[in-house]
Amino acid sequence: MQALAESHRPGQRTVPCADAPSDLWSDWLLHRRHGGDPAYGEAVRRAVERYADRVLDGARLRPDMVLADVGAGEGLIAFRAIDRLGPSLRVILTDVSQPMLRHAEDTASRLSVRSQCRFLRCGAERLEGIEDASVDVVATRSVLAYVADKQAALAEFRRVL
Ligand SMILES: C[S@@+](CC[C@H](N)C(=O)[O-])C[C@H]1O[C@@H](n2cnc3c(N)ncnc32)[C@H](O)[C@@H]1O
């Protein structure tokens, strides 16, 4: 997971892409959450990694499965899952934030796992682009709190599973 940790080094500026300028989520997750303080950023990273590992411990993933990481943000769950399971795991990263998807896609390329990943811009309430019964595990961390229609999101999780 060292490569992932390096790729998420807090305080590292990300260059906004023309097709994905910053938004509220990317401003917060990539910059404001740690206030530009690398030491605090490391502490935040270590804390959220512990939560992500608890999610994955409960997910009972196996090789060849398909995992949907809903509201993937930086791809914390998705990339840690790939790190655990290896190259046969396929991962769908969804998010409402185009800049966060772009950031996660860059990270996937840096980690050489891009071919295992799909990136979909959609809300948890409507997982557009994911077929019925095409996913083995839906994981989501620190996202549902921000979803207005939680019932719709849970119905979508059920649909894709
Ligand atoms: C606190 S971050 C968590 C990111 C990631 N799951 C993690 O564990 O680090 C919340 C994420 O949820 C996304 N988000 C917010 N509202 C959403 C919605 N309705 N559907 C899907 N994702 C959403 C944001 O863009 C952001 O990336």
C-alpha cells in the first residue's frame, strides 16, 4: 500500500484539468480537509484508512469479484481492495464529482491498476451505467450521510447486486 500512500500524500497540489476543474468535494478532500498541513493530512489519512479496512474486512471479497465503490472520492476503498485481492478484482468507482473521478483515475494509472477499474459519474441514488445484478459487493464509506434520498440509494445497491 506504500504506492497508494505516496500517491495520496496530503498537501500535494493537484493540477485542475480542463475537463474537470475543482468543485466543492475536490476542494475539501484534496486541500481543505487537512488545511494544507501535511502532518495533519497524514493523521487524517491514517484514520480513514482504518475505517476503510474495517469496511473491507466485512466485505468478504474474493478474487474475480466485481466491487462497486459508491462515492469513491480518492478511491480509498477501491484501491485498498485491489491491493488485497490482486489483479482479478474488478472495481467500479462512482462519484458525483468529476474532479474526484479524474483524480482517482490518475491514481489508478499511477498504481498500474487502471485496466481493473471503471469510473462512472453518477449519484448513489441512480447508478447509471451499472447493469442489474452485475456487482458482487457494494461498498460505500462516508457517503450516505450526504445522499438526500437514502431509500433510492439502497434500492440501487440492491438492483446492481
Ligand atoms: C467524505 S467523501 C468519502 C470518499 C470515499 N468514500 C472515502 O472513503 O474516502 C464523500 C464522497 O461522496 C461523494 N458524494 C457526495 N454526494 C454523493 C451522492 N449523492 N452520490 C454519490 N457520491 C456522492 C463526494 O463527491 C465525495 O467523493
